[in-house]
Amino acid sequence: MPDFEIRIARFLGLSLSDVKNPELSLAPTKYENAHLRRVRFIDEDRLAPAIHSALKIGAAVVRNLRNPASFHDNIPSDALTWRRQILKGQTHLTLDMLLENLWGRGIPVVPIEVLPSPNFQGIACIIAERPIILLGQRHDEPGHVAFIIAHEAGHIAAGDCAPGEPVVDEVGEVEDDADMERDADNFAKLVLLGSDGIPDLTGGGYKQIAEQADQIEQATGADASFIIFNWARQTRDYTTASMAVKALYGGVGARLKLRRYFDQHVNLDDASETDRALLRCVYGDPEIDETPC
């Protein structure tokens, strides 16, 4: 079964002779140099298969970019400078604008639907000298997804990740007071809200949270869903945040936006059979039509 052996070798990052060697362990790489952040009750070895799979999928994305000659443009280390570049004179920053800027810089943002369990929330990594953001959990609130992406972009801007040393955020609900996590959270807040002086929400039920965020949006121009998920990153109360955003009619649509940018920038038609199998993990069979998951 040579074709099967070739696919296995490609996925594991080994030569065909390695795969045929009965004395060689084919266990996935443990990624001992990975920076595991916000990890909750999970042995590092149990998370390794999801990390390994995601990085192989990311490598397939890089190999099949429609414009592979274009190299990446670094994200500014100053969050407000990057915000101005994203806005291009507009007043309201959106998930669409964030994705357009990152993909335009040659930095893919890849949502992965099929991964071993347990998986992760986000990975910032370097693949083939190109920064890439991998999303492992199926959130659909645009505000929530924007904060995750901006947080991972903060890791890239700060130089926290290197080849073979991804930064892996396992769950958002876990508090992590490491400097790199606080810095990435602050970076995301400045990019999405434009200021660290946006008033904090005072809490209460989801309806009160929604009303407060809407009032702050009217006063400052900052997107209400971004305000709510900034509050969620401080309180770790994502359940209330999701309900509040849904009350403002902003609770769905992120995954469809992520897919549109993926389809626009990744060439599935010319991908090898092995790469097509990997890329199919992003949204199932690539032949399906563009409907929300």
C-alpha cells in the first residue's frame, strides 16, 4: 500500500524509509518546546496529538496558498499602530477587517474543525518561516473570535513563538498571569477597542451586560461585542458574555467569515491528495457548499 505509506509519512513528517522501519516509533512529536498557556487539568502528552495535527494542517495551508510568493509583513509591536493600519480611516473595527489585514500580510488564520480531543483554543506559531494562527475551538461569536485572533496576533507581534516553539492557548476560561499572556490580552484590547480607558462593565445578568455594553458603544464608538468579550476575558464568564452578545443580535457568523477568507486564499484545487486530506480537516469535505457550520 505505497500510497497509504506516503500519506502517513507526510502527515508524521517522516521519510518513507522511516515509516517502513518496524523499530521506529510513530508516536506524534511531543512538542516539548511549546509554550502551553491557560492549560486546565490536561497532561501535556494528551494535548500533543491535537498540536501535532494542527501544525501539519497549517503546513498544508502554507504549501497551498494561492499567492505563495508573497511573504509575510510583520504585525506592528504597537497595538494602536496596527489598529490604525487595520481601520484605514474607518471608525469601527470588525472581524472582517482584522481577517483582511492578517491574510493580506501573508499571515493565515485557519479554523480547524476536525482535531483529536482534547484540543486547544488557539495556536500562534511559525511554519516555513511564516507566522500563522490556528483556531481549534468552534466559537461562532464574531467578538469572541476577534479577541482570540487578536490575542494570538499579540504573541506573534511580541516574538513569543518561534519555529518548533508554538504558543498554545488551551482554554480561555483559565486565568494565566504570565507576562506573555497579560501582554497578549492587553494587545488584543488595544487593537479591538482602541484604548485601555474603555469603561469596564459592572456585571449583573446578561441583559444588564448587554445594555451597559450598548451604552458604552454609543458613547465611545467601540464595538459592543468587543466590550463584552473584553469583560469576559477579565471575569472568565464566557457563558454570560455569549448570552449578552446574542441579546444584541451579534452572536453568530464568525465561522462563515473565517471560511470565506480561507477559500479566498487557499488553493484546494491544485493541492496534492495528501494535502487535500489535511485541508479537509478545516471544514470537512472541501467540495461542500458555503453554508454555516
